[in-house]
Amino acid sequence: MFSFILAVCEVNAFLALRYFCFPGNAAESCPTFLKFRLRLAFELINNKYIIADEEEDEDVPFGRQHELKSAPIHAQKYQNRRWICRAKYKYQAYYCRMKCGKKTRDYCACNPGSWICKRCHAKHVLTMPNEE
């Protein structure tokens, strides 16, 4: 049943593409039905919206939620779910947020915007409320 519905949608999408995007004499530049099907299958398999939703899932196990990670090279800060990599030095270090006085490039996965050293990471995990 699903394959029948998919085939009907495929044909309708192809005919709409040919009618609206390649009207009149431009039909020669229109992709063949086979090429259209291959591109459509590729886009359905590698759907960028599904991949983005999977990355945003909050169902991370507790141990991995507080995993200590190292920042990418030239990392300056973490803003809008992206690293801003404009630091002067390749492996720029920043002071630990727990005010221990050490410089580090590490951060906890639960809060990428805050720098935390390896020694203070254990305190951080113990003081955080259990989010299970």
C-alpha cells in the first residue's frame, strides 16, 4: 500500500515539476523520470530536517549528558548552538568557571558555553541535580 502511494506521489511530483518548472520548449532540459526518482530517493533518505531533529533530541543518558569534551580549534565561545571559532590562537585556553584559577579548553556537554577543567568537572557532576 505504501509503495503504491509513494509511486502516485512520485509521478504527480514529476509531472508538476515538468509542467511548472520546464514549460513549453524547455522540456528537453527537464530531467528524465529515472533521474528524478533517484534524486527524490536520495532526498528522502538523507532528509536534512530529520537529521536536525535527531541532533536536538534531549533523551541523552545521564552519563553522556555530563561528558567532558574539548573545544574545536580557534574556539572563542558557544552561541546559538554553534561554536564561534575566531580566537587568535589555535588552542586558546580560558579560565575555569569554578574559579580554581586553571586555564582549560574543556567544557561539559550539558553546558557547552562554560569552560570547566578536568578537576572541577567531578564537582560539577556531583552538584548538578539528577535529571533522569
